[in-house]
Amino acid sequence: MSQPPRKIFVSYSHTQRDWVHDRLCPCLSASGAEVLIDTGRFQAGQQVLGQMDALQDRADATLPVLTPEYLASDACRYELRRAVAKDPNFTNGGTIPIVRATCQLPPELTPANSLHAPLHLDFQDDRQLGPWEQLFQACQSDLRSDAPHWLETRDDVRRMLQRGESVNLVVHGQAGWRELVKHLAESVTMREVDVALPGAITRPGLLAQMLGRDTLPSKPKGQDLVEFQRQLEASPAAVTVALFHAERMEERKYGTDLFFTLRHLVSEARKLNLLIVSRSRTFVTLVPAEVRASLPTLPVVELKGQP
């Protein structure tokens, strides 16, 4: 039986803040590791050093992001010394050093016998797959996808959504798409609707969730779409909705008029942006054949994972 992912304390210089928060930590979290980092975890009015120590003490391992600025920082070196003190012989994987920029390894990581030094991972070019795989192995976690590909996919989808464009994310295999969308939601405000869940079985249920409501006002058949369109067109700005498990739309009895309404709101009124997440197949192949030709062509981004 495999061991659960480890708790990882990330120690870094704030010159690497953007890279740590936008690339390193999302991949670690998506792989299943519990990431312990300063942001959002400290309480006002309490000593910063004490809170940092307590956070690091909760971790199974410390991951120092080594750069010249890191090594010049008293606070960073303090965290590094604390990590090494917990596993001075580097036998329990308590320190997982990664080199983000060219620098001389510090004395804490270079014992007299070089064979006793911990293996460091070279992340100067994070587009290389090997260091990511070694990192996940050390963290006892699994992204279920190549990290550079996962990040590239995330970046492509985020760029389109931030431009106000709709996009179809097609997921293959066991790739961590939910974690990817969760990270997207940190920079793009969106409503999440899972077509596979009971609340979206009926069309009124689907529309209510897309509007961020529990229910729609009771309307005669067909008028639900009129109300849905009216509410979105009254919105001061376009609304972004993530539709999960869009492949289930093929078996729902939503009606062809739904797709014509979505087309209007996306392409003409420009009051709706869609992140459509489907498994293995593109969205256009899932809708009724009679409406395919009238739908806008959505850009497709593929996320490939383990079989």
C-alpha cells in the first residue's frame, strides 16, 4: 500500500514569489501534496517568526528554493538550518533542495563527505520533465500528468478566459483537471456547474446553477430560456461559467433551443463565457447534430494524463 502524500513546507526568497505561487505550488497541490506556505496562513497580531516555525514544524519535509537571494537572506537560511536540524544525516527526505538559479550550495547542504549530501533538483528550466518527476517522487505524490504540459494547458486556458473567450478543455486519461480549474478560479471569477450531478439533470436546474441560483422562477416550457437570457443580458458584465462533465449533456433532455440560446449569449450578446470541460471528446461532437453547424467554433485545449 502506497504512503499518503507528504506535507511540504516551501521556503523561498520573495524574489521567487511569482514562480513559487504560480508554478511550483499549483503543481505540488494538484499532485496531492499538502503545501505549507506563508501566504494566507498567518494571523494578524501574532509573531511572524513563531507562526513560521509552527508551520514548518507541521511539515514532513522542507523544500528550499535556492537562489543567490535565498542564500543572502537571514530568514531563509534560518529556515534551511531548521530543516537540516530535523534530518541532519539526510536519511528521511526531510530536506528537498531545488536550485532555481545558479548559486553555490550552502554549507548546510554540503557535508564533508559529499556522498552524504542530499540530491538537489535543477529547476532553472522548469520546462524539463525529469526534475518534476523526481520532486513528486520525493513528495510521494502524483500529478497524473506531465507537469510542463499541465502548466502549459493551464496557461492557455487562463489566457483565453482572461480575454473573455470561451474554451473547451478536453481531458484525456486521469489528468488532474479539477485541480487545474481550482487554480484558474484564483485569477478568473467563475461559477462551477457539474452536469453529472443531480441538480443539473433538468434544464431549469442547469440554468439556475449557471445563474448562481438555487432555482429558477417557475415558467411555462420554453420560457425558462427567456428568463435565463434576460437575467444574463441584464448583468453589467459577462459571466464566466465552468461546465464540468459536458459529455453528460449528450444524454440529458435539454432540448436544441438551449444551444441556440447559449450561442446567442456567447457570440452575439457577449454576456456569457464558457469553460466547457469534457472527457475525451470535443463539445461540438456532444451537441445535437442539427445545431452543430450553427454553434461558434470553440478553441480546444487538450489536457493529457495517465491512462
